[in-house]
Amino acid sequence: MMSMIFETFPVGPLACNCTLLGDEQAHEAIVIDPGDEVDRIHRRLTELGLQLKQILVTHAHIDHVGGALKLKRLTGAPIFLNENDLPLLKMMAEQAEWLGIATPETAPPDGTLADGATVGLEHYSAQVLHTPGHTQGSICLHFVPLKLLIAGDTLFAGGIGRTDLPGGNFEQIIDSIQSRLLALPDETRVLPGHGPVTTIGAERKSNPFLRTM
């Protein structure tokens, strides 16, 4: 019997949802969006006896990527980020200024999260869906057998990601959600980058941004 570990907790001043997904049998894990509080994330991996295999970043805003390099240094795990967000990664000082916080150290990712790529663990893999609009390199991770979508800041419960920051585009995010996310089954659970869990069906019915569809 396979046994999955799945924990999500808000990190940093903007309460970004950081997710730890582990395989208890293989003692391996991935971490998605380690924006901050890296010592806490690392401590949890240690407590659970899991070796970190991948650090996956849904987009290069500071609250999602800020702790990735520190976590890589602690664990040796490679960082994956869609290459369209490399310009944002280079803007870390400006991003830190917007929030009035110290600039975290960043480095180019070890690999890209290209559309259609498979990432994650052997028994818990995800398909990458490129969903530009919040940023040009925004991606969602679809764990098909788990009926789970890690949506980054593309889709929220009752909302969508903001498009007024560098790389944002309102028409594009609506198109991404319409063409990529609403194509998923209604029962798909959606874990957004901030706030509570929802489902594709609930958002299809009641999300005010998607009402016209």
C-alpha cells in the first residue's frame, strides 16, 4: 500500500501556500513554492525522514521563489521554473522593494517546467500546464491520479491572479484558465497559491471572473 504525505502551509508575509508532497515508502519528497520559512520546511522534511528530490516553483514572484535557493543549498535538490519567468527572477531586488523586505539570493533554475513535462515523484507525478497571464512563466501542476491541481497564482477560490505586475496580462490569464484549467474534470481539487482549496467545478459555476463562459 502506497502512503502519501501531503502537507500545505502558508509561508512568508504574503502567506504563500507551500506544499510538501512525499512518498513514505521511497522516503522521497518534492516541495512546491518554498517562498519563505525555509528552516521550517527543511525541519519538516527531516522530521518525516524524506529526501528532497525536486523544488518546483509555479512562478518567479518573490513570495513563491524567495526560499528556493536556500532550500536547494540545504538539500541538494534541483530547482525547476518555467524559463519564461527568468526575467522576473532577475528582478528580485525590485520585488523585495515592493514588499519592503530583504532581497533573497536567487540563481538560475536547474531545469525548466515546460508545458507537457512530467515532474514529481515516481508514484506521484504531475503534468506541467503552462498557464501564462499572472506572469509569462506561470505554470500549474496537474496530479492526474490524485485529481489535484496546484494552481500557483493563476486561479483562486473566487478569483484569479492579479495581472498588473510585470509580465501580467488579463486576456492571457482568462484564456489560460478557459483553455487549460476549465478543461479539467469538475471534481479536480484546486490548491491555489494563496487562500483556501476549491474545485474546478465550483470555480466554473461561481467564480465572477469566469461567469461569461
